[in-house]
Amino acid sequence: MKKKSIVSLPQCLLKSLLNYDENLVEEQGGFILKSPDKEDYEFIPVTSDMHSNPGAVGLYVANTEEFGNKILAKTIDGFKIHASFHTHPVGMRALPSSTDLSELFTSFPINYIYAPFRELNRFTYNDGEWEMHNVLVFDGFDPYKHSRKPKVKIDALDSWIESENL
Ligand SMILES: [Zn+2]
């Protein structure tokens, strides 16, 4: 039997980005799971409860049944939910909405938001506050010019893949 290769966190994040369906004008999301004893990650998409509703354009709510079947089922096998991941509408920034903060983020210590072709940010809970860490920013979009320097600045996904050796 062929051994499954290890997927690093950056590789897994890349998979989450590539999973984004441009033709579906809705927020999309899922969860990043970590293997029990190694640095091996997996992105599992979960359909939004808002799917096909007008509100889906600007809100991601993980479907409870799918979350149970696809995510919780794996935690029984020892997998840990490493983080939540969801996209924002094209043109918007990857900053949490009040619903993100009051609902989605309350269940997970690490949360990723991807603003398609703009930026990917990670939010972690620290000392009673949410901290933002910029994971990558696409060329031509630089909200950090006068503040924090982005970790990775990329022309396109290709450059990121190259720089991270994905
Ligand atoms: Zn959001």
C-alpha cells in the first residue's frame, strides 16, 4: 500500500486557498485537521448553512450536520481541529465580521480568513483579545504599508508555492 505523504501546514493552507470556487459567489469554508501524532494537516471543506440563500454572499456558517459527519467524526479517531477557515467576498478584506467574532471564532482558538487574491490572515486568541497575523498578501494589495510588514508578499500563488517549497 502506498504511504500517504505528510502535508505541512503551509501546504494545507495552499490547498484551502485552491479549494476556493470563484464561480460560487458565496463565502466558503471548512476546517483544518491535524493528525494525532505528527505535523500532518488536512483541509476538509464544509458547506455553508447559507448555501443558495441571498445571505451566503457575506456570511459563512458551517452546516452542523456536515460538521458532525466530516469533522467531529475524525476527532473520534484522534484528529484535532487545528483551525477554522473561511473566505470573504471578493473585494473585501480578511477581517472578522461581528458574526465571525461572536459565533465562528468562539469555538476555535485559531481561525483563518482568506480574502480572495488579496490576503490570508490568521486570528488567534491571546490574553482576552484576538490577534491578527498576516500569512500572505498578494501583490498590488498592501494595507500594511504604514503598519506591520507582511510575512510573505507574493505576485501570485506560484511565487508562494516556490518560496515555501510547497
Ligand atoms: Zn467572515
